[in-house]
Amino acid sequence: IHLKHRLLWKVNATMKDQAPAPHPMQQIGLANRGFTRIYDGRLRALGFAVAQIPVLAALMHSDGLPQAELVRIVRVEQSSMAQLLARMERDGMIQRVVDPADNRSRLMTLTHAARALMPQAREILLQGTAQALEGFTEEEQQTLLGLLVRLNANLERV
């Protein structure tokens, strides 16, 4: 039994010294956290946060959207969107306006101040992406994009 314990200890010690083989989902998670780290500090200087970017982008290209539509676009829970929008409204990024098609409903719109900062935010995102993809050929970038689109489509079906 003593020999068996020593052998197991050696195997476990050896396994601890070896890094596990990279797993695609682990690498995607690391990339996501890396982007968040890069973008958060830079966007914070504008008063934005990474979590707000999908909402800001959707509103930038519309005359106003209902909260339910933002939930669908951003793919988050209704309660999470409600909290995010409340903070964004408090911080002066969005405003709720009456929906001209239905006076009982409200649409989210960007404030003039937030809209004015969007070109700077876009430039921050483009710079971060360029830094992350440095050394990738155009073909490699297109391959990566295609693979991620397929991955996201698979996840949408689950």
C-alpha cells in the first residue's frame, strides 16, 4: 500500500506541474476577459463601461428602442437589462421618451452627450481590436470570425 500511495503522489505531482491542454472555451473566456480589461479602463474615461456598449451601439443606430427589443438584441435577461438601463439613465447616457406609436410605452434613446462621445468609444474599440489581432493575416482574421460566428450560432440553438 505504501508503494501505491507513493506512485499516486508522483502521478499527481507530475500532473500539477503540467499545464492542462488549452481548451477552446477556456481560450474564448480568456480573450473575453482580456478585451474587457483593455476596454474598461479606456471607456471609463468617457463614462462608459464594456457592458453598456451593445446598448449604446443599438441606440446609436436607431431613433429609440423599447426595452424588450434591447433585451433581444443584447441577449440578456429582462431584469439585467432593467438594471443596466436604470444606471445608464442615472448617469445621463440614455433617456426614456414616449413612444409616438403607443403613448403608454417608452423608448430608450441616447442623450446628446452620450451620442457625442460615441465616435471616441468606437475608436477605442477599433484600437483595442487592432492590438488584439496584431500579427494576424487578413485571412486568419476572416477564419477566426467565421469560426466564432458558427460557434455563436451553435450556442443560440442550445
